[in-house]
Amino acid sequence: MSALLVVSGCSAGSSATVAKDPGTLAIGYTAEPANFDFTRTDGAAIPQALLYNVYEGLVKLDADAKIVPLLAESWTISEDRKTYDFKLRKDAKFSDGAPFTAEDVKFSLMRVKTDWTVSIKSTMDVVDRVDVVAPDHARVVLTKPSNGWLFSLTSRLGAMFSRTGVADLANKPIGTGPYTVSSRRRGDSIVLKQNPAYWGRKPAYSTVVLKYIKDPTALNNALLSNGIDVISAITVPDSIPQFQSDDRFTVVEGTTNSEVTLAFNNARPPLNDVRVRRALSYAIDRKALLDTAWGGRGTLIGSMVPPTDPWYEDLSNAYPFDPAKAKALLAEAGQPNPSLRLRIPNLPYAVSAAQVVASQLADVGVTVTIEPLDFPAVWLKQVFTDRDYDLSIIQHVEARDIVTFGRPKYYWGYDSKPVQQNLAKADAGTPQEQVDAMRQVARRLSKDAAADWLFLFPNVIVAKNKVTGFVRNQVSESFDLTGLAPR
């Protein structure tokens, strides 16, 4: 029997006791990866577990959301901003033993264009070619200047893959990171083990157990009963005070770039009428929703731009709570009593927010049927891929994901030439032109009521006092394990 994890039962809510091994850390999460292949499977759960921990890129985001070196020791950018020269670490290896070289950079970046199928792959379309100048020197040539391209390399798009390690990405991830995937128990846990051949500083914990527990009460109880050491993100705000008043635990509170969004299917009647979308936006009291669904924690934003982005401006009052105006707009659109399906992931934040949304929309004559869907598999298939929905509530965790509104085939169903043109202008322009154009994008999305941004999700981590090194603000897709250490 493993000395690392003793589990009774195999459901997501089963109890677990982690052995008192100082080299082992157990972290509780709510959303489990469907598999390990983020090149072909959308959703945040896979990069949350694997990015920076198992897979590394040339660069990464630090705690202040700044781009810093990782597998690239340094880089230079040509005067025309189209050529990037990366000086690579010579001592990095993949967990299958293969050395990391410029050939792997070429293989990995070009593979996004040819083999990836997830929605964000288009960000790499700007790459013209990758040249192998030397084993430790990769040159990337873009078709045009792009302000967003280097930033995109800090996400899963920049993950480096072994040329001999992509045969079974769904089950056997092979990266250069400080951990490798040791085992998986579906519906229960993933065990990461320290990579003995890791090029960098060894992580403080030799083993990390990622424990998946959907039920928020069971997740809290797992921490209270020593089943886990950390809750990666509190999902029910009512439970925060009990941990704050217990001197066994540390509560870390910060922000994220995760917009909790009431998605409108812009391509489907009646939501293809801007008057209906605006009416729904006026009908929702977001402050009351935040107080009810998340205990007042979180930030009202009014756009797809969190305060940590350079082009942020406060648009949270663009649609003040005004039920009378909502009713008038619905009547003007010939839709005084529409019936809409609100199809949501079966996650606590979405369920609690959906109940408030349905109640408030009912007050203006809108009948809302709430349909919880298993997440990630069913929601991703039926809502995200097939676009079979009227409304949905989902937490968008990718950094600078406002660019998704420039893709007409994305599940928003939103198609705006001015938005697409301003996104292109922002990507190619000077830093000031980028800020100006991105603000124009955010304002146009607000004017069109392309979605309703309910709130920016807070980052609330709870851990036993013995665990330190948490990043206060969640700025990347990764739950980065590399800084965690015992006190």
C-alpha cells in the first residue's frame, strides 16, 4: 500500500488521509482534468495542474504578472518587432531523458499550428517560422509585429514538448518541469513526483497529491480533518470565517484575472437582438448578486478586463440596475416574456450565481430554466463546442481573454468588425496604441452588451500554517507549486 495516500472509496467526495510525511503536500481542487492533453481539450483544469509544474515554456509570468525567463535564459527582439532570438538553457531535459534544444522549440511552436485543436490555438497564427540557429539558440520570426505573442508564451500555448513524448499526451505528459505525473485515480486524485533530472531548483515537496472534491462542504471537511493540507480556491464564501478564526490555518486573499461571465448566445434569437441583451444587463443587480453568491468578495468590473491589465478602466456602471428600463427594452424588442435556458457547469459559484440571475430576470418577465451540466466534459461539449445554449455562467480564467470576442466562431457567437479591427490594431501598434485600441474594444463590448460580466473572481486560498509560499494574486492559468515550502 502506498505510504502517500490512503483513500476510502473512489468518488470525488471520498475521504482521504495523507500520511504525515513532511515531503508530501496534498492540495484540494474542485474541477478535475478530463485528461492531460491541453492541446486538444479546452478548460482550465489541465493547465492548472500541469503548467509550470510538469510542462514549462520559454517564459512564465511571475507573481506580479511580469514576463520572466524560464527555459529561455534571455531573449532579444528585432527593431521591426518581428524576430525573437531566444538563448536557451543548456542543462534542461525532458522527463523521458531527451535533452531540450532549439529543435524542440521549433517542434512545439509549429505543432500548435498543425496539431492543436483548442480554441486559443489561433494566437500562434502570427508565427511565420522557427529557425534552429544552434542547439541553444532558437529564432522565431513573426509575419507581423504582435504585442500579445510573447505574453501568450506564458500560457499553455508556450509549453515545450519532447519530440519523442507526444504519442499519448492525454495519459502520459512529458515535460521539463520540476514534477512528473506519477499516477492518477480518476474521480479522485493525481499524484505528482519530484523530477530527479530537473534542471532548476528542486521543489520543497517531493510529492504533491492533487485531490479532487466537487462538493464544497466535503472539500472544507477534508482540510479540517487532515485529509488535505491546502484548499486551492475556496468555492463557498460562507466557510471563510471559520478558517480565519482557527489559528491552525492561514487564509490568503487576493484577486484573479478570472471573469465570472453571464454568457449570451449572440447568434441565437432572441439574444441576437442587442435590446434584449441590454435588457438582461439592466435587470441584474450585480452588487446584490456578489453579496449573495460570494459574500461580497470579488470585484465588479463591467468588462472582460481585470484591473491588472494595462488597458483597464472601470465600466462596472455601464448598466446600472434598472428593472423598469429592462422591461421597456424587452417590450421594444417584441420580447416581453422570453423563455431562456441557462446552462451552467455544476460548480458552486455557477450554481449560486444562477439562482440569483434567474430570480432577478423573473422580476422583469423573463422565464429562466437552470440546467446544471457536468463539468468539464458535458459543459464543454454542449455549451462551449456545440453552442447549444441561450445563457451560461462560467469563470473565464485565461489572461487577456478579451481577444476571444474577436473570434466569430467562439461560443459567444459575437461578430463585430470594429472589435476585430481594434484587436488587430492593438496587437500590431505601439504600447500606447495597444492601450487605446483595447479600451475601444472593451467599450464596444459593453455598448453591444456582448455578455454580462458579473464579477471578477477572488483568489482565496486556505492552508495549514505549516505551508508557505503562496502567490496572493492568481495571474496565470497555473497553480504554481514551485514556490511552496514547509514552514
